[in-house]
Amino acid sequence: MQEELSKYKDTFLSEAKEHVASMSKSLLKLEKSPAKLELVNDIFREAHTLKSMAATMGYNKASALCHAIEDVLDILKKKKMRSEDCIDILFESFDSLDLTLKELKKGKEEIDTAALAERLGKLATERVREIGKGRQEEISPVEKIASIEVKVKRLDLLMNLAEELLINKMRLDGVKDDIQNPELTAAVDSMGRIVTDIQYNIMQSRMVPIGFVFNRFPRMVRDLAKSQKKDIDLKTEGADIELDRGVIDEIGESLVHLIRNAVDHGIETPEVRKKAGKLPQGTITLSAKRTKGFAVIEVADDGAGMDVEDIKNTGIKKGIISPGATREEIMNSIFSGVSTTKQVTQISGRGFGVNIVKDKIDSIGGSIKVATGEKGTTFTIEIPLTLAIIKSLFVKVGEKPYAVPLVNIARLVTVDKKDIKGMLNYEAIVLDEEDIPITRLRTMFGLPASELTKQPIAIVRKGKERLGLAVDSLMTTEEIVIKPLNRLVKENKYFAGSTIIGSGEVVLILDVANLILTKKPVI
């Protein structure tokens, strides 16, 4: 019997995890709105379902704990107990269920929850009525299956196959252009449309709402605030914005760092806030929105803000910034390890850890910036929607092609050689009455200077920053598959990855963020 049930284990663990997450989410709402008894009913239903599932699978300890949770919830529904009397122990119970699921996933035994179930039993002053005993639930007609769960490994495999299809499609495009056969052209073009559809649908199947990450934070903020004796409300916006699963996996820990930072060092205690004329309850806002090819995530708090002068002095002392640094340069210095925290707690130190966050965001082609003032501090992260397949412009430098991600391109221009101005330590062109510095890629790659009288330039952007990339020629735009760099090339900060084109040639992808960051073009 147990062997028969084992094939359903993955499905059980996946569904059980959703039930526990849903119970925690409802309990957080109940803590804020104790009068909303419908939330108790929501938790009860989840606990009852999980109890039945666990019992069916033979996980009796988890089932017994769910039963004890039901007892407490039943009394809560009858208004014979105040919600504040049982919130903490219910959270503890949900944590135990979550830990049990993690142990089962590792192939281990259930954790012992008997003591916790006994504590729940003592809390319940009345015995639970056997709800629904002898009553058969109404059996609904057979419904068509609208969705199924697919393992992540299988989605990754499908994505790899789609990438191979795309590369082979590019090779066939080259063959088609060489042979010039109408029948072959029609077949290759038709296959190209099918490959595009396959790629699009696989990428859509990998998209996950960012709420998948956001939902873990209300409980975390609640517990951290309680340990700090602070009153903090976490607001989330844009939880329905979808990102590629690979991006979701990469940003989770970064958001943990920033939110812990805001709880520990951003939001003040109620007493300090009152003295400053603020409401005793602080607010952290976690929001997401989409722009062209990117997601923008903000972590904002309404705390006291950072001491910019203190950051400047610390940065100068460490040799990270100069005395004449701009406010933007001063704030960016915190990503280099500048911390002004007088006491680093077990949770975080303000400025401690944000350098790790920046490294992680940079590694996935994103960017992060910080703004602070009397009304609080805001960290703004910009990250690509997907890490797998992107549209790029191919440019030629010397005899080699290079790829520039299309989402980073603001404009393509061709200027007369005489319109390139020599500044103090760099060259620039004027566009829309703005000086835009340029970098000559030939010079950067150690090639002889070009004799072009008409200079093609790709204007790239990252946030508000712009930079002109002077190239030999602007080529076509293509969808490319991003591949990691080998060890030798990885050390070169000018490249973010590589791709393979139809001819089988490896093409390097320019790292726009780093090119703009260095921003010291050679004349």
C-alpha cells in the first residue's frame, strides 16, 4: 500500500505546501483584523483538507497536528477564545508543518509534533464537535483537467530544446539565403514561425507571478518586527507581475536582505516615531511593475532615512569616494561595503549585505540604486524579465560581430566624424541638446583606429544613464540564446555572456551595465 502511495508523494508535497502558505497568509490577515471570522473559516478549510491528504498518505503526525489546529479554530469560530490568544501557537504549528514537508521531501521521516499538538489541545477548552460526521460530501461531476503540474527540470529541458531549435533555425536561414530556392525558403520561413511559437509558449509556461516571492515576506516582517519591538505594516503592490522562473530564483535572497535591512535599520521604534511626529506604525512597501523588457522592483520604507554626510565621511575614509563626490556617487558607495551602522545586529547592518545584493543583481544583467531622505529610503531594482532568450542587435567591430541586448538600446545614429567632440578625458556627441559620451569599441578591443567618415553609434541606456558605442557597422536584430562565459572571458567586465549564431560562430554579448559604469571612454 505504501509503495502504491509513494508515486503520489510529489503531488502531495506540492499541494500541501500551498495549503500551509495559504493558512499563514490568512492568519496574518486575521492578526490585523480579528473581527473577520471568515478568515478563520478559510484557515479551517485548508487545515481540514491538509489533514485528510496527510492521513491518506499515511503521514499521521502531520494529520494529528492538523486535527489539533482544527480544534482551536473551531473554538475561535464560536467566539469562545480571542484570536490574540492563539495566533503565535498557530504560526508555530504552520512552521512545524512546513518543516515536516521539507523533511519528507528529503526522504526523511516526519518530525515529532506530539508536544505541539498537546499544547494546542490544552488551549482548546472544549472538545471539537465532529463536524460532518456521517455526512457524505457531495460528489461533483467529472470535470475536464484545466491544468497539471510540471516538474521544473522538465521545463528546463524544454527550454534547452527550444534554444537548440532557435540556433538550428538561424543556420537554416543562412542556407536558405545561399541556395535561393523558393520551396526551401517557404519551408524554412514556415518552420521559423513554428519555432517562434514553441519558444514563446515554453517561455510563458516558465513565467511565475512575483507574488510567489512576495508572499513569503509578510510573515517574515511580522516576526522580525516583533523581535525588534517595532510595529510595521508590509504593503505589496504588483504581485501579479510575471517573471521567468530563473529570474525569480535569483532575486529572492536579494529581497530578503533589503527587507531585513529596512526592518532593522530603516523603521524606527514606535516611541522614536512618535517623537518625530510620525504614526507609531512604520510601513515597508514592496512593489513591482513592468517596463519594456524589464521588471522594476522597489523596497521602500518610511523610516528616518540614511545619514548621507556620515556615509560620505565613511566612504572618503575608506578611499571609496573623493571629497568632491556627487550625492549619487555617495549613495552608490554603500554598494561597495560602506556601512554607517553603529551596531550590527543578528538581522542586518545598514550597508552590510547590500554589496552582496548588487553583485547578485549585476550577475543577471540588472541594476540597483538607492535614494534616501527625511521620508525614508527606497531601493530600486531593474531586472530582465527572462534570462534565457533575448532580442539583440548585432554590431561589427573589426571582422567580428558582437551582440547588444535590444532592451538596452535607446537609439541608433550615424554621425559625421567632425561632429564627435573631444572633451577633457573622453569623446562625446550632442543629441537632443545633451552631451552623450562615446566609447570606441575598436580602441577598447585593441584594434587600429577606424578611418570612417560616417560613424555608426548605438546609444545604450541603463536607467537614466546613456552611452554611445562607436562600432564599424550596425547589422541585423536577432533573438539569441544566452550562454554562460568560459572562465577566461568571464574575467573581462565588458561581456555579459555569449551566444552561438547559425554559422556555429560564438558571439560575445556586451555588458551594457558595466560599460556605462566604467564610463571612461578612451580618446
